[in-house]
Amino acid sequence: MAKILVIDDDSELLEMISLLLGQREGHELTLSADGAEGLAQALADPPDLAIIDVMMPDVTGYDVCRQLRANASTADMPIIILTARGQTVDRQAALDAGADDYMSKPVTMAELSERVNELLVKSTEIKKAPFAGTIVLLSLRGGVGVTTLAVNLAATMAQAGEGAACLADFCPSSGHAALQLGLRPDPNWSSLVQTSSRDTETIEAHLLRHGSGLHVLASPVFPTLRQGLPQRVAQRVLSTLRRRFSTTIVDVPSVLDEATIAALEVATVVGLVVTAESPSLQTAIGTLRTLEQWSAKFRIILNQVTPGPQTPAEAIRRALRRPLIGTIPFDPNQAQALGQGTPLVLRDPTSPLAQAVQGLTRQLGL
């Protein structure tokens, strides 16, 4: 049976739900009449599913839902929002906050039971493989090869089988992840911003599939006029991908936009990609200071994007005061592989670059 958290200030409704889901169906229930208290309980002991009322005196159900989605331990948990309002705009507000389902009060216990069990079954089914994590690849200095590394890393992880890996390109200015895989970036996440439905099926319908088995959420072909992917949409996307795939690799832009922050919040590991040049190292030092709250997640990856003699890794380690978990060597065949839409790790899996990427997956613990 499942652990279910119910947050609602209606004592009669709490009693009815306790009778139905607890005594009759055998689920382990935690009941709370206070939003802040319920949130604290969820974070201390994450349940398998949460049922949350919208209108509460101290904090709204939407706020609770957003905070649950922003926490790695509860980001994937199915959430049902209950509300006395039944308009389309209210349903969309619930989905935007991160809810999986929305029910208008008064609710029948039979319908609630059906929805709860459907979500619990679905939550189990979409976990195609043991969860490995969400890897965010980041550099606030462009031109260091983040996207190319993300593509090669994701393609390597996809070899584990169906559902093993997904690559999400969050770049708002013509990201190239899909193009490097020889895929036409249509559909892409720009239509998720415009649509009123962001349920699991809609998000999965926006994924492209590469011949290697890798799934890709592409970025728009042309630069967007807005400030990238909104945080609420990014949170919803990441939550869905985390439940659907064993590993999600997120290629974030070289700016700290809303989507980047959303990705950092739920990341298992943040790969800070650097090159040996001074501007890249200086930017990396500033990045570590600015994003200190996520410091424990950061791992340094040295990407050699030019041929010839390189700055010793030890010198880079001293400059950043952090160890390197991997060095990706320059490979002259990389450009040709990208032009052909086939990542080098697939085109030549015995190459030094491919071997280094495979070693990186082991260092990441995946």
C-alpha cells in the first residue's frame, strides 16, 4: 500500500478520506489541516502521493505544490489538487503549479479513489528503469562545448536501453542539441509554453526519438522573444522526464534564467564545464560563488575544445579549488560527426573522446 499525504482544512473531508483510503483501502495516511505543516511533513518523510486543497488560511495549495516540485525528494510525487472552483482557468492554475490532477469540490469518494489509484499505478509504470538522476550541464561562458558534451553523454547513457536517458535542451536561442543528432527540432518546447495542457501525455508527445533510443526535448529553431522557458513549465517538464526516464540530461543556456534555476533546484549533479582558457576559469569561479547554495551538487568537467598543448589539469584544480571528475580530450573527428548528425560516441565508440565520456558516466555514478 502507498503512503498518502492529505492537506485540507476541512475536518469532515479529512475524516471521509481517512475512512476511504486508510481504513477501507489500507493506505498509510498522513493528515494535516495546515499547509505549512503538511509541507514540512512531506519534506521530512516524502509520501507516494499528495492530495492538497487550494484554499487554506496560511499558505495556498498552489504554493505547497510548487515547493514540493522544487524539492528533489518530492519533485516526482503525484499530486492531486482539490478546489471549490471549477473553471478552466482554475484547472490550468493547478497544472501550472505542478499538479498531476485536479478535482472540483464536492468530490465523490468513489471518484477520488479511482483517481488516486490511477496515479499510483501510472507513477509505478512510468519508472522504466531505476532512477539515476538529473544531470545539468552548465557554463555561463559560451563556446566551451556544453551542448556537444551533453549530446555525447546522453547518447552514451541511452545505450542502457529504452527509457534509459532523455536530453532536454533548455536553450531559448536556437539550441543545437537536436541538430547535432540529425533530428528536425519539431515539435519543441516552445509550443508547451503556448498550450493550455501540460500533462504527461502532452509533454511526452513533444519528445523526439533518435535511432540510438535517446529521447530529446528540443529547443525552438529560432530564438524566442521572451526570456526563455518559464520556471513553472520547466518544473513540470523536469518532473515528467524524471519519472519517465532513468537519467535526464539538461543542457541549460549560458544565463541564469528561470529554466536554469528550476533545473538547478532538482539536479542530482551539476556538471560545470570549463576549458583551460583564463576567461572560462574566471567565469567558473564566479559561477561557483554565485550559485553557492547548490555548491554540493557541482562537479568540474574539463573540456578540451582546441588541439595542441593544454594547461595541466592540476593547475586548473588549484585555480578552482575543486577536483576534476573528467577531462574530455579534443578530437578532430568531432566536427565531422556533428555534421553527419551522429555523435562521436556512437560513430567511433573506441575513440579517446568516447572512452572519456564513458569514464565520465562512471564518475557521475550512473
